[in-house]
Amino acid sequence: MATDGYREHAPPREDIDAMAGAVAVEFGTDWCGYCQAARPAIAQALAGRDDVTHLKIEDGKGRPLGRSFRVKLWPTLILLRDGREVARVVRPSDAATVVQALRALD
């Protein structure tokens, strides 16, 4: 389960790729208006999904993890199954959009 804010220090890409099971990596910043607006939708979609590890990673210029996933807009939610990307949602405006993407993990 993720904390409320974005983690400033990201794990190396190799650690993300090695994670087993379902992982949702959310890139953004605490001050980003789009991220703040999407927070309730993402939280609602992930509620009850204890099978999904949710990592909130602070992103920005020169941040290698976000660049390795080619993140361009915030928030970007990347869904991984056993280290492989299966879906991606950029700037979700509602929980239904995130729920639909989460189906790729099932």
C-alpha cells in the first residue's frame, strides 16, 4: 500500500522489473494539480485491491526511473505483472478508467 505522498527516492528499475505479481507504479509530484485531481480516482480504483502493490514515485527532469518508462505527463500509472508492463493510464479523470486498466492484471 502506498503512502499519501510520492516517494522522493525511487528504487532502481531493476528492482521494479524483479517484483513478482501485480504492481502499480504511479509517477507524479505532490504539487502537481493533475496529480491532486487524479488522487481520489486512483485511490478508489485501488481500494480493495490488496493483490496490487502501489508505488507512488516522485518524478521530474533527470529522474531515471520515470525516464526509463518514458513518462511524459503526470500522473502516469503503469501496471506491471511480474515486471512486465501490461497497461498504462495517463491523467485518469475517473476511477472507471483506472479499474478498466487494472483488469489487465487479472
